[in-house]
Amino acid sequence: MKQIIIFIVGPTSSGKSRVAASLARKINGEVVSCDSMQVYRDMDIVTRPPEKDLLEMAAHHLVRIISPEEEFSAALFVERAKTAIIDIFADKNTPIITGGTGLYMKALIDGIFEAPPKNEILRKELEDLAEEKGRHALYKRLKEIDPETADRLHPNDIYRIIRAIEVYSLTGETIAEKRKGTEGIFGEYDCRLFGLEIPRDILCSRIENNVDKMFEEGLVKEVERINKLKLSLTAKKALGIKEITAFLRGEISQTKAKEELKKNTRRYAKRQLTWFRGDERVMWIDGDRSVEDIVKEIELRTTN
RNA sequence: GGCGCGGUGGCCGAGAAGCUAGGCAGCGGUCUGCAAAAUCGCGUACACCGGUGCGAAUCCGGUCCGCGCCU
């Protein structure tokens, strides 16, 4: 019989962390965070890692493990998450993977193909080419080497077009080919995916409250502090940095910065929903009720 | 009460007889090494009622509402 892994997904502010920690305590589980930003240390107001009481409730993995100056990626996540899962099973506990980073989740569950990491020189070259001759020139190039992937991408999606060309240039194998042979942990374990569903208006008001709280806790000071670091490209993308930096530069008012952050967080939540809604394997459960009730339902649905 | 100006999709805003401005917000989607990112798609609205035109958001008359000035 396969070992069970529980996944809890949902948009930001849906209460995943609390549910995960409570569930972990109840069933001898350990939480593995699947979050591209909570891996970073020293920026707790921006990334909002699980609160202290939750960390005390159960063991947590992949939370606050690297410096904001370090780069992170889906592939690095998968590597570390797999290690964590093995360790947890070794302790005879149940892994509870929780988080809102859809790509990381998918990479772990369905696999991520073996390929070298980004190559700055090559990327610069391709970016320059796009600058000079336009995005369509790059798209055309991809179409020649990997028509299958090109068909799946929009000609303006320069970001992925570059990666696709990069992978081919570095390995001589196209993404389309590589994808065929990759598998994640889905077949290896009995994966149970749960999604916390919350009415959009309630979710939005929670998001707004959270942003207000972040300001009260000293968001501005924190961003001022971390801006002195050489933030990695990954860490730099955390919500709040762009907005507060604009305020610190005097480009916008603090009120405006707050509004922008709320808006961008709402949009982020929407994109997360789009991501998880598309996965047929996710069992959606009502997230707008007490943590105990939610935990109970997950437990019930996991045991049979 | 009289005169004038104006009422355009959730908001802002152009157009002044035929050629569905645009922006913002919102909604939906895509996603394989920066993903809290990047990227794509989606709205025929012109206050109301009549009239004149082949044709009216655009012209005419009236009604209502808002603003301003006058008595």
C-alpha cells in the first residue's frame, strides 16, 4: 500500500497554514511549505511565514531556510521537498504539503524535467535579440527547433520562449521531448489534494485586513532594511517590495502604496485560484468555517 | 420661476449623423529552473419619451436629473 501524502492548497489568506499545522498535530504529521517566498529568512512581514504558535504545533520544513540574496526555483524546491518527505516518512509521520505556489506544487507532484539551470550569458544574448528584432524573431526560432512547445506558448510569452530555446541550446534536447519522460511523486505515493474554497468577497476582505496588519507591523521599515541587501531576482518579486519601494522613493503616497499592495495581492489570489481550479485532482472543501471542522473533514476524507 | 451648460458601460474619458475610441477596475485563461513572476483573452455603453432621416449616442421637441448664473 502506498504511503499517504496530504496536500493543502488554496489562495493566500485562505487559512492553509493554520489548517495544516492543526492537522499535523492531530495526525502526527509534519508540514512542508510549498511557497516560493516563505523559504526566505529575514523578511517576515513581507512573506508572512506561519506564526509562532503554528510552528510550535508541528514540525515545519522549507520555511525561512535561505537568505534573500539567494536564488530559488521550482527545481530546487522539488529537490528539498523530496528530501523532506523521505525524512518525514522515516520518522513514521505524514507529510502535509501546504502552500500556494502552483508551479512548485505541480513540479513536485508531476515532475520537473532534468535540465541545466539558467545560463546568464545565453539569456542576455536572447534578450538582446528580442530587443533588436522583436519578440517574434525569438518565437520563430523556437518554432524551428521545438514546434510543439512553440504551439503551446503565446508569441509574446518571451519568458518561456527564452527558457525553451535555452534548454535546447544547452542540452540538444527540446522541452517537448524532455517532458515526456518526467514523472513526479504522484505515482509513487497516495497523494490527496485538498483545496480550501472561500467566497471571493470574504477572501478579499481578509487580504485587505492582512495588508493593513503588515503596515502596522512595520512593513515599510522592513522593506527599507531588505532593500539594502542584494536581493535575488526571486526574493525581489515578493509582493510588497515593489509597492513600498515606490513609496520610499517618493513616487507614490503611502495610501497609494497600500492600495496597490491590496490590489496586487487580490490579483495574486486570483491567479492562484486559476492554477488550482485547473487541477482535477483537487478536492475542494469549504474553507470558511472553523479550523477544527476543516481538519475533521480532511481527516475523514483521508482515512477512506 | 427664467437663462445657460451638461448627462456616454463599475469608474474615468474621447467622439458630434453611418466606419463597434481608449484607459483603469473587474472577470476568465495559460503556465516545467525568477512563478507573490510573466503572459493572453473578455464589455456594442451613450438619462428617458417622442420626432426628422435609408440610418441618431450624435439633429429637433419634450420630460427627468446635476451644475452654474439671473430674478
